[in-house]
Amino acid sequence: MYSKKFTSILCSLLIIGLFSTGAKSADECFEGLSRSVFKFNMVLDDIVLEPIAKGYNKLPSPLRTGTSNFTSNVSTLLSIPNSLLQGNFNQVGHAAGSFLINSTVGILGLFNPAEKIGLKPHKEDVGQTLGSYGFGPGCYLVLPVLGPSTARDTLGLIADTFVDPFAHITIRENELLGISGNDMDYYSVRGTNAIDFRADNMTNLESLEKNSLDLYSSFKSIYLQDRENKINNSNNSDDDWGSVE
């Protein structure tokens, strides 16, 4: 436990030290390393994630939709505290109401009746919350497996595991309202969410790979624009990475 806490604190201090920025752009502090990690991630995608995503796309549509609804519903838990921290009480209501209705009437989130009555919560995380308070993105970097990020968003990823109720009852090994889980629950949901995202964007990503002169720069541009849209609660920010075009 001490080791985990020490590592988290150390990573946080190192990442905070990377901030160098204005709010609308991210500097390349170590492009060579980021490009190397990007190449590794693309190989991993070719070998593991893309084949799984193709198999996932062959599943019956109701099963894929139910899986997507379930992981999205779990992700809504992270939006509740972040919307509150941002002072966006309208979105607190949307997120809390959506999770409550979909978890009950929607049978643990497999269905999405909340959307049919007008509840559409934005996806919010600590990185967006920091951005809403004026923190710039900091240095752009690519994380192994996780992909494009910035200093601010990497710090946000660490902080997410402290404010996310789902992380609280799984990887943080705590109990909330009599409910608890384990590491496997957390990483299974996160992994399924990644597969669902990859499957949804199969055609767009293939087109991006085919038509980009510099795929690394294209991913960077899309990621930074998407994060800016999310921080500003743009109408184009409903889906992860926008439409990835």
C-alpha cells in the first residue's frame, strides 16, 4: 500500500513539473520518446486490439449495444464528482439521474432508458476539470497502451482513480454502500470500453492510417482538439475523440 501511494505521489510531482503551457496548445517536450511509444502502441493495436475489435463487431448487434451501454453507464460514475467540481449542477443531475435510471430500469445499464427521457450526461474526468479551471495541457506525450495524453491529462488519470466511485470500490479496495469489487472488475470494464471504442471507429481509423502523411501528428491533433472540445462542453464532444476523422 505504501509503495502504491509513494508511486502515485511521485508521478504526480513529476507530471506537475512538466506544465509549461498555454491553455490551447501542448508543447512537444520529448517527441522522440513519444514517437517510439506511439510505434509500440500501433504494433500492439495491430496484433491484439484490432483483431479483437473485428471479432467484437461480428457479435449480434443487441449484445454489442448492451455491452456499450453497460460500460458507458459505469463511466458515468466518474462524471458525477467531476461535474460537481466544475460547478455544473445541471450535468450533475443528468449524470446522477442517468446512472440511477439505467442501473435500475435499464437492468444494470444494459439498456439506456435515461437517454429516451432526455438525460444525456457529458463524459467528465479530472483532466477536464483541471482544464475548466484554466490549467493548460502541458507537454504532449504518448503513454504505453493508453495512447495520446498531456501532462495535465496524465495527472488527471491518476486523480481519476481517487474520485471515481467505481475505482474506489475496485482497485482502491474500499466498500461503498455495501458494494465492493476487485482489480479484475475495473480492468475488465476499462478493457471492454477500449475494445468498444476501437470497434466503433474501425473504418475511421483505417482511413486515418491510409491518408495521413504523419500518423503521429494526426493522432496528436485529433486528441488535443477533442480534449479542448470536451473542456468547453462543445456539441462535438459527445463521443471519445469526436468522430476520429
